[in-house]
Amino acid sequence: MIKLNKEKLLSLFVQNQEIMVERLLDEEAEAYGYKHPENKIPSIDRACSYAAYPNKYQKEAQSFVAWRADVWEKFYSFMDDIKSGKSEMDDVISMLPKRIK
């Protein structure tokens, strides 16, 4: 039997939630057609790659960049609150910001 202390349980929780956040980001980008044909590049990375230079996708890409940053900032803030005992291990994904289109 594997014994899990609080630190190990929190570590596993954070890892699991990080995977869920990546899926959330990729699924949103895929909904807008940003999917690598061979799945070699995460969809969110493809979406954000159009943000830096003038093109017809630039504004949309910039919204993905801003949203991705907001999501990760909020996510790690939640994780800090959970680690410090201010919050419980809830459904973190449902509390993350939605992308403004």
C-alpha cells in the first residue's frame, strides 16, 4: 500500500490540475481551428504563435495570449491558496477565467 502524506497528495493534485489546464487551453484553441495535423505542437501554442506580427489572425491570437496568461496566473494563485490552507482542493478548472473573444 502506498502512503500519501499531505505534501505528496498536493503535488499529485497540482500535476493533475496542470494537465487539465493544458487540455482546457488546447480545446479552446482547437475550437478555432488551431490544431497541428500531427499533434506535434500544442493547439494553444499554435494559436498564440500568430500574435507577434501583423496578419489576419493577430487580434484573435493576442486574445489567446492574454487569456492563457490570465488562466495560468489564476491557476497558480489557487494552488498557492490550497497549499497555504486558505482554500480546499476544489474543481479549480471551473474557477478559471473564460476567454474574451
